[in-house]
Amino acid sequence: MANTLTLTYYRSVIGRSQDQKDTIHSLGFRRLNQTVTKPDNPSVRGMVYKVRHLVRVENADVADDGVDRDEDAQG
């Protein structure tokens, strides 16, 4: 799956502003430690940037330079 991001929601939105809560919801998260896969595009990256302290980017299949890091690591 090229051009995808795997995101994990690992910090609570309790005490955070409403726009951060809405962004977490828009990314598809319902509960802590949930993992979702989203397309790697500027819209999703902007949402991730806004809540970067609440989510982890587990896996980016394609790096910015276009080299697939997963295939390089295997062989």
C-alpha cells in the first residue's frame, strides 16, 4: 500500500481544545491506542500536524524522496 500513513492515537484529548478533539474525531479515532490507516496527502498531514502531540505516525510506506524504506530494509 503506497502513500499511506498508519496512525496510533496514544494520548487523551481530555483538557484539550475543542478543535483538537474534532481533529482526532475527523481522523477516525474513537478510543485510545486505536490504529487507523489514512492516505498520505496534505489534508491528512495537516490534521496530523495539528495533533502531533496526541498521535504517533507508525509507518510511512513511501518517504518524501520516493524511496520505499520497507523494501530496502528487507533486502
